[in-house]
Amino acid sequence: MDKIERTLGQIFSGRDFEKEYNSLKEKVLRYEPIRAFLNEHADEVTEQLINQNLSNLYEFMTQDEQFRAKKETLMPGYAPKLVINGEFITVTYYPTPEKIEADKRKSVERRIRSLYMPKQILEASLDHFYTDEEERQRALVEAFDFLEHYSADASERVKGLYIHGNFGTGKSYLLGAIARELALRGVTTTLVYLPEFMREIKQSISDNTVSEKIEFAKETEVLMLDDIGAEAMTAWTRDEVLGAILQFRMQEELPTFFSSNYNMKQLESHLTFTQNGMEEQLKARRIMERIRFLSKEIQLEGKNRRK
């Protein structure tokens, strides 16, 4: 607004003030959107009202011209609009459809937190999930079933999904698509590529940030652990990291998703370290009990779509 006033001051700084004023007023009143506005409010607009608010009309004209020419306005992303407010004609700015869509995108992105997940997974959409095979159709039905029944304030527990299948069948993509749909509904989801997360956990021992990283995964509204079973797991990371995360989420009944190349039975075998025999089997079984409590096992097979 100060810029507009300075511009008007420069225009009116000449000696023939009245001539400049009338010329500017004529130009403003000839501007078609202003003419349309004044005609629409003819019963409210007087000559005095126009004279008192000429600077606002001039602001609208210049900013509307900039906006229509797709040039930057005083408020980028917003379009000017004239409004009668009592004895004043004021300029308000409303967000453009592009601005609304951009803000919506940013809001969605803020609700999808990720660790080491590729960009294409974070941009996944259920609309683009291939359903050309029967198992893919069933997987999509299970995804929509979760979305239909899950609510952050619901009293009934809803299981996440344990999606397993061969390489390249779209397991991670489906997780990302569900996360995006949840974000559109205002739900915050954290996607974690588990092999890299476990590698970072081991490196964090030296700087005493292990607990902080575990808490990050434990307490998120919805957690998705991608590629469980592909990590270089040790007894410590299995029991003190993965076990701690799953135990907390089981107690709090927080939705948890998994993707894996192993089915649940195969994963239990993978989590069993033979050096301590029966004790290791019990520990692996304890992890699997938590996974089964938190998620429903579904298979996603088909052709490798990475090829």
C-alpha cells in the first residue's frame, strides 16, 4: 500500500495537480473490472465515495493488471478484489486456485515424514496403483478397507497391513499411496526404509542419539516400516530397537504397516539367530507376535514393474 501511495504522490507532484488527478481518475474509472464493480454497487456508490477511495481503486487497477498479465503482484499467489466496507472501497486479496492447490500439496507433504524413502514413493497415489492382476486388486481392497475404518480418535483398533511379495511388485508404492491418502485426511504418517534406519541406529551409538531416533518411530501416528527383513539385523537391533518400537505401538494400539520380501513365517526364521538356539527362537517369535497383532498379512505378487 505504501508503494501505491508513493506512486500517486509522484503523479500528483506536478504543478497541474487537478489535471493529473482528473486524468488518473478517468483512467481508473474506464478500467472495465472497476466499471463492472461500480455498476454492480450503483445504489451504494457516490462521487464522494469514489473520490475518497481513488487510491484504493488505483491499487486494484494496477494489481489486477499485473495479475491478469501473470506478473508478480503485491501478494504473490493472491488475486485482488474490490469490496465495499461501510464508507470505504477496499482491496482484498483472495488465494488463487493455484495457490490453494499448492498449499494443499504442502500440507499433505508436511504430514508425510520419511526416512530414506525415494521421492516417487512419497508421491504415490492409489489412483495410479495398477490393478491388472487379481492379487493387486485384493491388496487395493485391503488398503481402502483400512482407510474406511481408521480414524485417529476411534475407539476400535484397526490393524495395518503386512504386505509381502517379490521384488518390484509395488509394495513400497502401495505404502506411499496409503500414506498420501491418510495425509489428505489430516493424518500424519512416517515412512521408514528399515535397512537404512537400522544402519543409522548402529552409527548413533557413538553420539548417544539412539533413544531419540527410536522415539521418533515409536510415537508417530501411523508408522510404515519398508523392507523389513532386508536389513542387517543383529540380536540387539532386533530386541532393543525393533522390539521396543513394536512393543510401544502394540500397547498404544497405533497403526503400523510393513512391507517385506518375506511372508510372516519366513520373516520369523530370518529373525532367529542360531547362536543361542531356543532362546533366539523365542525372541523372534515375540517380535512376530507383535507384528501379527499390529498388521494383517497380504500377498502382493505379479510381474516386476521395475524392469
